Amino acid sequence: MREWNDMLEAVARLAATRSMEEDTRYPVGKTAACRKDRLVSSCRRFEFYTSSFWGDQTGPNPTDRRKNGSKHHVITDAQGIPLVAQITAANRHDVTQILPLVDSIPKIQGKLGRPRHRPATVQGDRAYDSKYHRDELRSRNINPVLARRKTEHGSGLGIYRWVVERTISWLHQYRRLRVRYERRGDIHQAFVNLGCILICCKYLNGSFC
């Protein structure tokens, strides 16, 4: 009987003695000391090292026993239409992505003149409470309406911020986004963008009305 390079006792000797002999030709565990821990298929077509199985843009999830995962950051308009969606490691804080999200909003052609690509107001929960980021938003002529930490609930921002939670729930209705299967972060980002496109199409067709 052979399991990869680990040799077990011959079938005939096992049948005769009903136990393992001490003078086994190839001691079990000899190969384990010279190779890294890995997940390998029996036909050696796929080999995934446990240290990098989930690929880039992943990190320990603080809300799920530190399992490797990714986080979706989404900024929407007042109707819940996704404007920008980005992925990061699960251990990245939300406040670190507020400026990249705002700066990545595409230009929207409307009235005559320069296309607008910066909102007048940005609203967020307590995870985005930061004096530095408030100052940065004001320097972009954006009014930051962010809930402050260590304050009682009932600020009233929930009647505006629920549209973001709804959009995230729409994205996670797609199984490909609810569970990450891709090792490469750019491929998973492409699926997130595709999910946003589908949401916009359904909204325009009246499916979400």
C-alpha cells in the first residue's frame, strides 16, 4: 500500500501478523519532515500551499474567528445605486477606505459644464469617525455627516444609511460575492463590478422598485 511517498507495510505482512512490523522498510513520517504542509490532489494536478491558498487581498476576519477573508466597501447615491465598490482584506478598517472610495467616484455627465464627480455630502456610521478624514472631505468641498463614537444611538442617520446596507445585501445575493472562491483579488473585484452592473440594470428596469 502506497500513500504518496509514505510507505506502509505490505499487504501480505499485514494479513499475516494483523499489525505493523517494527522493521518497516520505509518509516512513516519520513517524507513529512522534508516537505511543507500542503493540499495536494492524488493525481498531482493541483497544489495549493496552505500559507497562500486564499491569495491576495485577504486577511484575518475579526468577526469570524480570524478566518481569512475579504471585505466589500461600497459607496452609493441617495437611492442606493452603487457608485464605487472595492475589496480589501477583512482586517482593514472601514475608515481607511472612505477617501479612496470618494476619489474613485466616476464623473457623471449632467448639466452643461464640467461633469460632477464629487458629492455634496457624505454620510457614514461610527466606523468612519475621524477628524483627519473629516478635514480631508472638507478640503474637497464635501460636507461630512459621520456619526461620532462614544455617543448615544439615535442620531437619525439610520434613515439615510440604510440604503447602503440594502445595496450590500443585494450584492451578497450573488453566491459568487457572498463566498469568495477566487485566489486572485482582481478577479474577485471583477465579479464585484459585475454585481454592481446587474444591480444598476435591475434598478433601471424597475425590478427593485
